[in-house]
Amino acid sequence: MKAVIQRVKSSSVKVDGEIVGQVGQGYLVLLGVMEGDTKAHAELMAKKTAALRIFCDDNDKMNKSVLDIDGEILVVSQFTLCADVKKGNRPSFDNSAHPTVANELYEYYMQCLKDNGVRKVEHGIFAAEMEVSIVNDGPVTILYDTDIWNVKQ
């Protein structure tokens, strides 16, 4: 499972011209579900996302998490994070999870964020053409990939 986590002042996502999800201060998370990912991956990713300390404390040091600031998270499914670009110039998406599995884990990840104490979790619409707006804060962008942790299946 891969995630691009951006610290935001606000973010929203539109489908067919209508806002379907929006947040204030917190994160925009672009989430890619890979072939072989499991609920254990989603649980770990959510735990790490909620605990990530990239908000500044009183000493201007990144020492606070989204939980500490009572922030909000907008999650957007992004299968293109699973791209394999080793050969040629056109990415292959063979490593991305089947859409049924990907959607299940996407939904589960968002529930896990709530279970980890995130007060407000908004989202886009899985597999829809989306228009994402973001007011970056920093900018601060963190890449997560569950491959770096030992995830028990």
C-alpha cells in the first residue's frame, strides 16, 4: 500500500462538478492499493498516518500529529501510485490491486483512521474522475509505502 500524505490548510474533491469531500487543516492522502495488500497493511498505514508528526509545535518544530491538532483527513483513491515505470515510457498498472479488493481496503483504511482517533475523514468516490483542490501547508509531503515495514499477513 502506498500513500502520498500532504499537509494542507484545506482540500476538497469534486466529481461531476460537485464537492463530494472537503476538509480544513489536516491531510490530503492519495492512497494506492497494491496487489497482495491486506487489511493488516491498511491498519498499519492508518496507524502511521494518524501518528505522523508533521505539524509544528510552539517552537516551530514538527512535533504534532493530525490527532494533536484535531485535524481532518481527505482520502482519495489513486491507483496510479501503483505504476511500474521500469520499461518503456508508458506506465503499467499490473501491480495495482483488483478494483474490488482495492475499494474494500480503501474503505477499511478510512475506517481505521477513525478507529485511530481521527475525528473527520472525508473521501472521494472510488474509480471516479475526480478534481482535487489543495491549499498546501508548507508544502510538506511525505511518502509512505508499507513495503518498508514488516507487515504480518
